Amino acid sequence: MVGILFLVGIISQICSNGLGSFLSDPNFRNTVRRALDAQPGSGDWSQTVGQCRDQDQCETVEGICGHEDTELVSLLCPIKCGHCVCEDSLSTGGNCSSLVPDICSGELAQSLCAKSCHVCGAPEEEMTTTAPCMDNVVGLECADLDPCSDPIGMIVCSRHCGICQDITIPTSPVPAVTCAPPWTTIDKIGCYPAEIVFLMEYARSDSLYDVYWEGSFIREIIEEWPISPDYIRIGLVVYHDTVEESIHIGDFDNKADLQRRIYEITSSLRPSGRANLANALNFTRQNSFVGARPDVERIVVPIVHEMHAENKNDIPAAAVEIKDDCMTIIGLIVNSPSIDYTIVSQMVSRPVDQFFYNYRNFFEMETGAKYFYSLRC
């Protein structure tokens, strides 16, 4: 999703004549290609097996695979239109040959060493839940264009064109709580003094690489944020079927010590058990903001990759209690078949689209950290 948002961010800067015009403009396509090639780990336009994922409307929109702009098609609908290429992940640094055969019997075979392990093909698991209905365009109003007559326009402006429908969120009585509206959205996090607690998942569905990338993502953000007793203070909770506070807000006053501690924590975690996000949210509300400054915002940032059927329905109630205590929830969602986007919508603060971000995998999250420290304050 980061790649798509980066792509459409470029659209907003250089497209003034409508979506239909850019499809025939080679200069536009070259600009987009250069922008994508500049992203960490982007490689070229072809999609590797570990990162290959269609946008949600590829099966719905007719004619997308025959579109003249094959480069955009390969980005939007690589699986449906046959643009997935069997290669080892760039993140291995070309070391798959030294990892074979041991890696080929584990869960990392397809995501890291697909070619070397001969496990090429479309991802084994398909998404079984409905993703949010949204226009994949940043800074560009679909209503001002005429995108709905073009297959690519129908995918990037799927909500505007009526291709998908908004998720219906069950209604419940509005609690009589007086909280100031949160001023820190996902675009503004890091701009204001705050107590920020990250919830890091390390369930058995997560690999050691995934946990490393979670920690690397947080460390990169901290490098750019103003960390101090008077501005931003960071806490860290790690969770799977149990919950533990690894760092309490105020434990560290400087970036170097804080980053070093996060590296130590992520290096020692061994994924296991089932992720119980509801327990993690309850624990955070009850413990992580003890000693918080009364005049700054309290923000909970859960990283979520697994929602097990056994406990996922407890998440909305736990989130309501956090928001009733005037805390903000910003969700970082890493796609998996178990993610229930209706529950995500109920969990995060409102409006929903300003308080969560969606990633295809942990590597994309880690490489997308730069979007959080390009502050628009």
C-alpha cells in the first residue's frame, strides 16, 4: 500500500488535466517510474512473489489486464495480470544460496527465497476479509476528474466510481464521555508533545525477520522525532498470548539509549503463541500511561498482523475503553488472511482513514518509515 500511496502522491503533484490525460502521457509514466525506483527495496516494476499483491478491485474491474499502460497494470494487479516474477527477496542481500536447504522447510521460504527454494507461484493464502473501501489517491479529488471510464481510474478511484462499498460498522450507543478531539492523526504524529506507546506483535505467525522489521521501523521513526522529557516520550509493549511492558514512558531521555534498548528487545524476542490484541490494549490502558503528563496527548500505536478468531471480537470493547479515557489509537496494519477490517475500523480513532495505515508486509512497513518522519506539521 505504501507504494500505491507514493505513486498517487506523485499524481497529485503533476497531474492537472485529469486521469484520462496521464494515461497517454509518457513523461508522466517516466516520472512515476523514477519515483518508484528511488524507494528502498523497490527494485524495478516487476513484482517478487513475497511482495506480490493485487489491489482489492482487480477482480471486479473488467479489461484491466489488456490496458495499454502495462507498467501501471503490473503495479496495481500483478497477480491477476501475470506480472509476478519469481525472485529471491532483495532483503536477503543475495544470500539465499547459503541458507538453502534449511530455510526452504520453514515459513520464510516463499517470502525470502522463493526462487532458490522453488516455491514460486501466487501467495498460498488469499485475503478472506474485506478491505476498506477507499480511493487510493493522496491529495487528489477523484470527483474533480473523470476516472470512471478507464480501468486504471476505476481501481485508483474505486470508491468514487462505486466499485466498492463502505464497510458497515455496527452501531452502538455513544458513551457520555467528554474528550477533546484528537489533534494527532497518522499524518501529524510526531508534530506535537505526546506520550506514545507502541504495541509490538510477536506471534507464531510472525517470523524473526518480521519482528526485526517492526523494531527497525520504530527505531527509524525515533531517529527523526524530537525525543525528550518535554516533548515526545516513548513506551513499548510486546504481546502475543501474553503481554509485557518492555519500556515505560520516561525510561529513556535520549534517542541513542532508547534505540539501543529497542534493538536489544527485538533481538531477544522469539515469535510464539497467538496474538491477543485485546489483552494488549487492556494492559496498555491500565499500565503504560502511569506517570503521563496531564497536558499532552496519549497515543496508542498497535502493530497488527494477526487477529485470531478466538479473541478478535474482544478488540472493539478494549479499544472503546481506551478512547473513553481520552486516548488516541493509531493502527499500523500488516496484511494477513486473519485481518478483519471491520474490527480495525472499530478499533482506531475517528475518522477512520486518518488513524490507520495498511501495509502489504513487514518489509514494506520498515521501508515506509520515512513517510512518518516527513512531518507535515
